[in-house]
Amino acid sequence: MLVVRAINASDLDALYGLASQVGTGMTTLKPDMTMLGDRLAIACASFAETIPPEKRDYMFVMEDTDSGRLAGVCAIKGAVGLEEPFYNYRIGTLVHSSRELDVFTRMETLYLSNDLTGSTELCSLFLHPDYRSGNNGKLLSKSRFLFIAQFPHLFTEKLIAEMRGYQAQDGSSPFYEGLGRHFFKMDFHHVDDLTSLGKKSFIAELMPRQPMYVAYLPDEAQEVIGKVHLSTAPARRLLEQEGLHFEGYVDIFDAGPVLQARVSELRAMRDSLPAVLDTQSGADACAVPADAEPYLVSNTDLKDFRMIVTDAMPQGGKLALHDDELHLLRCQHGDTVRTLPLNPRKHTHV
């Protein structure tokens, strides 16, 4: 069975194994044991509440409890850009017109921006290829929204997610080759590694502060602005289901889209509900109705947050789970859990 849980200190080696599978373009999850060890220590301190909320980095892992293997990882950073610069390009528009010549042109531009500084960030989502089936991807990605809904006071009003940008089959970034290489004079993967280690001062030192006209870029670079990596497309769809959307900010290296939402407007904030674990037991209590829909269920323990997906549906503020599901959540009858339909409900308009 699969459970998404708070990471702990004993997960470092398995986390390194997952990071080794990721590939380039995800700067928050590199196979560097020192970096991962430091991040894991911050994550453990985050769940223990021994550091301020804005410095926290909540990391979650999906564990296959049958084998003890880690199947995936994801995270929420309390706030970005407060200790090191957080850069994006903001896509803007400049209009040039001449009444005398009867000319009117609208030009897209890229502005180097720190507008998203201080936002809470969803990051580091990776599911091992062996587990990319069924509801596993949804369970991993959406676990973070249920955590936010349970503990909204720990996060800022704005939530963002930087999506990995488009890469060619050889791993190169058409956007970087068309723009960034002219200023950084180094390989895309080298820049990617530097930013993952927190070495970002070169961005401000080398990037022009003036707006850049998109039309001056090579066609290959223009075409991928706001486009995600092929393997990232499913993750983007899941985030959009939960209320995030693209508002014209992209990554400065690969032009991947930055999705945004107000925390108060997330589906999990609107539709998740507490439920008391029913004291009934036996097959009747856990019978699955014919029209049952899968539900996300989490405990309410910050220090030992755990979440599963189940076919059991809450009824009248109560929820009956099998004993093995209770064990995964580390809950018992009478405890309160938080529930959310796995899939958004379709709203009909009259």
C-alpha cells in the first residue's frame, strides 16, 4: 500500500536514489548528498516547528509500505526569495504607434522580475517511473493541498509552482540557447547545477535589466516560452485542477511557466472537510457504494502528517476505514481526519 508522509532523517539515502532519477531542469532536487542532507535537516525542523514558518521546507515522500521503497517526493517551501534572490521573467507588452505613418505595433517583452518574492512554493514533485500508474501521481501531488488546507496559517496568501520548461530530445533548452547562453557563456546544465546549489548572484550580475523583445529571439526560443517539459505536462494539469493558473511569469533559464493561485481560492480550501473516524467495524462499515469516488484522507498531525487515497466515502461527518488504512494514517477510531474528493467535481450551471 502507498502512503504519503512527512520525510524523516532516515530517508536520506532513498531520497538520493530518487533525485538520481530526475534528470536536468529541476533545480530543487539534485543528486547531491550534501545539498539533500541540508534540505532534509530543514524539512525535519519544519515539521518539528523549530524554525520560523517562512524558512520552512516541508518535504513529503510516498512510501510503498509493502517493500519500504520510496516511490516519490514532493515539497512546499514556506516562502521564496527572502534569503536569496528569486528571479522570473514577466511577460509584458510594449506598444509602438505613429499616427503620421499609420503604424501600430504590439510587442511582447520579457522583464527580469522579483515580483513573486515571499510566495509559498510547491516544488520538487517527482514520481518514480515504476509507480506512474493509477491514482499515484494524483495522491502525491495533491497531498500538499490537503496539508495546506489543514494548516493554512503556516503559508502566505500567494502560492506558486515553477514548472520545468521544454527541453529538446538531447536535453538542451531552446530558450536558454536562444537567450541565456549569450549572457552566461556556459552550458545549460552547468547553470542548472549552480542555481540548485543556491549560487544565484551571477543572475543579477550578468542578466540585462532592460526589457527584451521576444521577437528578437530565435523562433525555436519563442515557441517554447511558457511550454512545459514533456514529462511535466501531467503535473501541470493536476495543479490547474486544484486552482493554479498561468499569469505570464516564466523561468529565466528554460522559460517554463510559473503557475499561481491564492491559497484561499484553492479547491482544497473550499471542498476539504473534517470527518471523525467511525467507531463501527467490520465489512459493512467499509462497504463501498456503487457510485463511490476516491477520496484523499489525511491525519491532522503536523509532526507526523500522513495521507492515503481510499474508496471509503465520508457520510454525515463520519468516515469508516479498514484497519490497514488506519494503520497507514497512524489513527484510531474517534480521531479527526481531513477528507477531499480526489478528483474535482463538475459544477453544472443552470
